[in-house]
Amino acid sequence: MSSSSQPVPSRPSDVQRYLSFFSSTARAIRLVWETDRRLLVAMAGLTVVAGLLPAAMAVVGQRIVDAVVAAQQGGASTTTALGWVALEGLLVATMAGVRRANDVSQNLLRAQLGHRVNLLIIDKARKLDLSQFEDAQTYDQMTQARRGASTRPLSLVRRTFGIFRNGLSLVSYGALLLSFSPVAVVLLALTALPAFFIETRFADLGFRLFTWRSPEKRMQNYLEIVVSREDYAKEVKLLGIGPMLMERYNAIFHDVFGEEATLIRKRGVWGYAISLLSTLALYGTYAWIALSAMANAITLGQMTMYLMVFKQGQGAFSGVLRDLGGMYEDNLYLDNLYQFLETEVPAWPGTATTGTIDGDGIRFEEVSFTYPGATEPALDGLTLHIPPGRKLALVGHNGSGKTTLIKLLTGLYRPSSGTIRIDGRPLQEWDRVALHARVGVIFQDFVRYQFKVGDNIGVGDLKRMDDPAQRAAAAEKGMARTFIEAMPQSYDTQLGRWFKDGRELSGGQWQKIALSRAFMREEANILVLDEPTSAMDAEAEAEIFSRVQSLAEDKLAILISHRFSTVRMADEIVVLAQGRIVEQGDHATLMEQDGQYAHLFSLQAKGYQ
Ligand code: ADP
């Protein structure tokens, strides 16, 4: 929770604000156009009708009064007045139909538009670089974008149409009012302006508050997750931190709410002051129109019409203002959304699918890497050659850079300096898909997909995902076949607790599933096991590694492990410390050297005696 560390967004100039306003609106309309053209056209048509009907009704109202007065004085027939009444009834019925049709269109659009925006967000998220994923600012943008995805774009479109509708009404009112007095038209417009500025200013403040507070809101989300996720429940209960988490959750709310409340109150006070202004204008004009009627300058019917037009005109104006204020917030949301969608993902230009020196294996040449924001490099000038077929073990204390090496090798991060080559070709020249197809990795924190067993293994190779023989073979290699086939639904067993009838596995069983998934990638000739066996006993781990050695004879394998009983089986052992290689060689050589490896090995061996 460090709102203080977040840069405070600078306040855009008013001109900038109004400009960005229109660009986002155009984008929202384009979004709707791409989602459902027919609905957009229908809504536009309905808007025009709904915009013009009120003025028509005002005119008919005038005709009714004038016809009645004329009939009273014997100058017109009763049927004329009744005819006008019937017409007004018809117009009202039409208006109701138009409103209903508009509601229906909006509801139809809401779900589709929400889906579309969510798709855009997910699609972008999937393309982000790992480093961008880990960047708090991008993450904030994504969270904010997701929060309003299903409401904001529609709201923007709805409000845009609202403004058009009210705008049309206003123009038609203005035309009618003009025959009374141009001054009245100007008056009508003038009383609206202050409200417009006040509205957008508060909307801006509101959104800026929302943006600054995003890290806190994210912490709140996170606290919710900690309390509500089943895989956290064990620890949360035992530690008894539930109340503490709730307290934090609550504190964040009150902290944020305090500022929001101030803003809401201020907005209320200003809003009232502004509305007093329009009331004053309304009743001033009211008196003026009444005086004109008394002086016989206008008919009674005209008086009714002008009063109605002026009153409704003000209503339409405040509708426009309300929509503008709301639209402003929607626009800011959309700005954020598009900023996120337009986040540049560093290009991966490579297209090569073969190396330049066949059978050269992997080479790290003076590779260094520093995490964004870190002061110390995680890898520091590392040089290493791993020929094909070699079984290499990486050892070293926690934080010595083992996982980082794997992340660089798989292209998830790019080296800060130095080159990584596969078969002679620098990593970035490889086609990313071809590169990933060559590597099968199981990370320490591999994913426990809440899918069926078969899919959990199958996703290792999408091309063969549904091939039962392939799955069974992979499960066999990963030592998962026996326990899978012992389950009543075998490969169709739902795993995890998120879904109905899901079955939870033990840590070791999950690891065997992950291992089978890696074996699914038959084309992969580089196999990486990043402590995948930590939840297994030493014996099972040794068995898995010897399996990798025998099953994947021609494959290059990299094993990260803290168990020296397994590590010793490797062809070559590399000892890392602070991102550098400190020892390298096979077990016998390293024991002879009597350095760090020999020390750690005998320490662990003693523990087993
Ligand atoms: P190992 O796998 O050997 O335990 P890592 O490669 O995970 O070590 O970490 C090497 C160093 O990089 C450590 O100092 C660790 O704190 C740091 N580090 C690891 N991951 C990140 C990350 N995503 N962002 C910043 N620093 C990281």
C-alpha cells in the first residue's frame, strides 16, 4: 500500500481534457459499431424520433388550448380541439414505444459490448511480456480496465445518444422560443454553462481520486482473495490472521471513503448553487411570458407552449449536463482502457526455425540480467555451454539466479547484456513459437489447472491434446499413470476444488501431473525441471531424474534441485552464487576440488546417515 510511491498524475489542461473527451467518444462509438451495427443504427434512429417528439407535443399542446379558447368564444368547433387531443395522445404513445425500444436495444448491447471489451482486455493481457505483467503500473491499468469493462463503454454510448436526443429537443425548442424572444433563448443557454464546467471539474477530480487510490483498491482485492481462496484457507486459519486482514480491509475503505465523501459533499453543494441559478432564470422568464400574455401579445395557447418549452428546455439542458459529466468519467475510463490496450509489447522479431550450427546446443555468452528496479544483477556475466543430450544440474543457494537463468533461456526475459544461443543462433532470432516448441519446462510454481486430468496433461502439446494414447504415454513417463487410472473417472476426473466434484491431489501427485505435461511435448528437445520434485521424497525424485536420463537420452535436460543425491547423477553440475558460476564439473571432479559443492554435499550426506 504505497500511494505515496505512485506518481501523482498531473492535471491535464482544460483544453486537453475536452479534446480527449471527443476522441474517446468516437472510440466508444466505433466499438459499438464493430460490436453490432444494426443496433447502433436503430438506436440512432430512435434518438432522432425521441429528440423531436417533445417539441411536436408542445406545439400540439398550444393548438389544444387555442382551439378550446376559440371554441369557448364560438370561433371553432369542438371537434377541432378533440382532434388535437387525440393527436397528442398518439404522440405520447409513440414516445413510450420509442423509449421502450431504446431500452431493449441498450440491454441487447450491454452484454455484447461487455463481452467484447473483456475479450480485448484478456487478449492484451495474454500478449504482455512477463516483465510488463510484473510491473505495478501496467497491472493497475489492467485492473481498472477490467473493473468498468461491462458498464463504461455502454454508458458512454448511452450518454452520447442522450446528448443528441436532448440536443435535438433543445434546437427544436429554441426554434419555437425564438418566435417569442431571442433573449429567452440566450438566457436558456447561459444558465447552463456554469453547470457544465462544475460537472466536468468534479468528474475529473473523482476519476483522479479513483486512479490514485488504485493501489489501495488492489490491496483490498488482494485481501479478499487471501480470505476467500481455498488454497490460502489452511494457513490463514492456523495463523489466525482473519481478523487482522479484515481490519486492514476496513481501514482502506475508510481511508478512501473519507476523500470520496468530501468530494461528494462538495459536488452536492455546488450542484445546488447552480440549480438555484436556473430556477431564477426559469421564474424570471415565467413572469415575462405571463406578462406578455396579459398584455395580449401572445395567445393563451402560446403562453402554455412557451412555458412548457422553457421548462422542458431546462430539463433537457440539465440532462445534457448530467450526461456530459457522466460521459467525462466514462471517457477517463476509456482513456485508461485504451492506454492499456495500446501498451507496447516489445516486439519479438525472430522468424528462424532452425539454428546455424546444428547440434551445438545451448550457449550463454557473458549473459547478465538485472530485474527492473533491482540494484544487483540476478545473473552476472554468465558463460556456459550445454551440448545436446547433456544432463545438467544447477545448484546454488536460494536467490543465486537459477530460475532467472531458465526465464532467460525460455525468452520470458531478455538479457540486459550478453547473448544466448541455441544451435548457434541468438535467441531473439528464433521464431518464438518454434523456440517454445523446443523447450519443455516445469517451473517450481507450475500451474495446477482446474481442468480434467486429461486436459491438465494434454495442454503440454495443443496439437495432440486430445489424443488419449499420447496422454497415457506422457502420464506413464511422468509416473502419473497408475494413480490416474485408479481414479473412477480416470482421465476425465475434474481436478481442484473450484468446480463441482473436483478432486484435490497431493503435492507430489500434482508434480507428477506437471511432469507428464512436460513429457507431452515430444518435440521439445530441451527439458527443464526447476525443482519440480520438491514435494516428492528423495527416492521418487531420483527415480524421476533417472527416467529423464533414460527416456530423454538425446534430450538436453536441466535440473534444478537441492537434493544432492539426485544432483550427483547429472553429467555436469554447475554451482551458482550471486548470479555467477563458481564451480563446474561432474560429481567426482567437484568432490575432488573440495569446494562449495563438496561442502554442501557432505553436509547433506551427513543428514541422511
Ligand atoms: P533461485 O532460482 O536461484 O532461487 P532466482 O533466479 O529466482 O533465484 O532469483 C535471483 C535473484 O533475483 C534474487 O535476488 C531474487 O530476489 C531476484 N528476483 C527473482 N525474481 C524477481 C523478480 N520477478 N523481480 C525482481 N527480482 C527478482
